[in-house]
Amino acid sequence: MRETLRWGVLGCAGIAVKAVIPAIQSSRLGRVAAIASRDLTKAEETAAAFGIAKAYGSYEALLADPEIDAIYNPLPNHLHVPMTIMALESGKPVLCEKPIALRAEEAVTLLAAQKAAGLPVAEAFMVRHHPQWKTARALVAEGRIGDVRAIQTIFSYFLDDPQNVRNQASIGGGGLLDVGCYAINTARFLFDAEPIRAIALMERDPAFGTDRLTSGLLEFPGGRQLVFTCATQLALTQKVTVLGTSGRIEIPSPFNAPADAATVLVIDDGRDLAGGGREEIAIEPADQYREQADAFAAAVLAGEALSSGLEDAIANMKAIDALIRSAASGRWETP
């Protein structure tokens, strides 16, 4: 059995260059051995910057390399399913960026391909690997803030570049698929349940056609609720508040936690509005991308179970689909 996973990266996406490749290069169980781009020069420049041995001018060439053990797919959203299926057919497991697909039906075809190949595939929700989220989930499960009834999430940034993939509707751009998916994923994680109905409002950019402002409400069993807003043309901010019958948990840096600095969970028992019941729980620094890479590598190298597989990814897509249908119909929709 190999002790180090040899990764191949499809494309030179910003998330790969800024976060995932550096994380893999510093991980315990893996190294990036090859990178591919349709622009060979770009692949070669990225390879040189990160000490990657091989650079390819096509994705197909990288997938054919027998010395590559697993694939990281950070390509634009519309290429997540087809290129992941191609990787599986090449005999390689895949860590694929979120959202796993453009819609749940498409993700189901990926699940069929994954079962046929018998290889691991995971959606890259790195936040689930950060200890602040594991701690928050444990606090909820043990009843630290009573019966948790509601989660409120905000995730926004400002981006009006028409060339950016997040602003191209035809390839899966827009706020809900880009960042709203985090609100849904983490609520499902904390509630440990699936939503039973959804309703949403969307405001679309008149030029791009993408949703630049989406607010949604998901009802979970027992009357529990997620209320969230995501946006691609509002001020940069993110925050999660978990509300229980005897307190609340606030996660100030829920999605882009720094890799080299401690984070904080705030617990308040609500005794007053001046913070009289406030407590801070310090979370040691953690690179959530590195933790994600090592967890996936352990699944490939040692056969360890993935914390969440494609069934979980499909459940997230079903909730997203329901919100999209609701924004069009103006009614509650069922995932």
C-alpha cells in the first residue's frame, strides 16, 4: 500500500492555486504530482510555482497518467460531473469542488458512475473538516444551548466582473450555487437532518442572468428552520448564528476560517443583551483544506470511510433545486 497519495489537479482555478494545492503540498498523506490546463503555459507556470513535477496541456492527458492516484476537480460548475465521470472511468477517485453538480438529477448520474467504478468520490465542503464546525455540532448534540430551533446564515461578497465564472449563468454561476450551498450544507450538518420544504426569493443581475441576491427558508423536521441570505454583489461578510431554547452559538468566521490563526465560537445563554452570559471557546488553528485532503487520502490509501459521500452531496443539491423552483413558482417546494 502506498503511503502518499499522488494527486492530479484539473485546471488552475483560483481556489486550487490559493488554497487547495498549498494545502495538499503540506499535508501528511499527499502531494500534487501533476496539473493540467487547456493552456499548457499556464499549467507549466503553476507547476513551477508549487514544485509540481508534471504539467499537461489537456485534462485527458493527466487522467491517462498511470502515476496519478487521485484527482482534484476545481473546474467550473458545469464540468464537475462530466470530468469527474471521466476521471472515474480512468480508474481515479475524485475530490470534486462544490456544488457537485448543476442539479440533483445530474448528480445522480455521477453516483451511478461512482458505484460502477467502485472508487471514492467526495464533494469538497472543506468546512466540515474544520474543528470549529465539529465542535459546534458536538455542542448542539449535547444540548449545550437547549433545543436548537433555528439557524441564521449570511454569506456575501461583491464581484461584478463579467468574465468571472461566478457571473456566467450558462456554466452554473450565481450566489446560490457558489455560496448559498454552504448555508444549506452546514445547517444539514448541525441539524443532522434533511429539509422537508423550501421557499426562496431571488434577484437576478439584469446583464449576467445569475442570482446576485438570494434569501431562503428551509424547514427541517420538528419545525426547525434555516434562514439564509447569500449574495454576489453585496459587502463582504459571513456569519452563522445557531439559536436554541437556552442559548445561542455564533460562528464569526464560518466558511473562510484562517489556516494560521485560532478561531472562536461564541456561546451566550441570553441572560441579557449586554453579553452577561457570553463565553468564548477558542479553536486551535487548522487548515480546513489540508484536513480535507488528508481525510480523502486516508479513504483512498487505507480504505477509511468518507465522512460524507455522494448521497450527502445529492441531498444538498435537492435542497438547492427546491429553492430554485420556489424562486420561480413563488411557492413552497419539496426537495
